[in-house]
Amino acid sequence: MEEVFPVNGFAIVKNDEEYTIEWPQGPFDQVISYPITKELADKALKSSQDAHEVKIYARTGQWPVKNTEEEEREQTRKFIKKFPELLIKVPDNQDLFTEEELKELLPLGEKNFSEEK
């Protein structure tokens, strides 16, 4: 007997003890379907983030790469270096940099910040 568990944007279909994940794709919303395990079906039903990861895994056979905390910190640092006025607008951002880096970045941030006004 087939059971369908519809969720926002996708569905888990259970047929006997076999599971698939299905969702519409493409310009005509053609439904695509991938076989998955019960464990993956349970994971997909936990949250939209988990469902997104299961869909990627079902389609590619690989889990999406998650940034580590250190990688995210470095990405934030790079972004702030491009827009140093964020050191003035959000002083907590200064905690991401050494004193030496701040000596270089703060004057640029103050200049950019004053030009915005």
C-alpha cells in the first residue's frame, strides 16, 4: 500500500518498505523521484534544511558541503575587509581582527562611513 507524506515543496512516498523522495522541477514542474532509505526519509521530514540536504544527496550521491565555523569566520572577515565601514557601524565586528589589522582597517572604515553621510 502506498503512503504519501506531502511536505512543503516535496513529498516522501512509502510503497511497502521502499521510500522515494519526489519534487517538481523544471519549467513545467515535472515530478522527479529518487529512491531513498527509511533513515533518509525520516531525516527529510525533520526540517526544511534536512530535506534540502537529502534532496541533494538523492540527486548527486554526495552530501552538501557545510562550512565550518572557522570558514564562516574567514568569509566574514573577507567581506568586512571589502566594506571596512562595517567596523564602525557594527563595532562587534572589530573582535574578528587583530589590533594590527584594525590599525589599517579602521581609518578606511571611518573614511567610507563619513562619505556615506
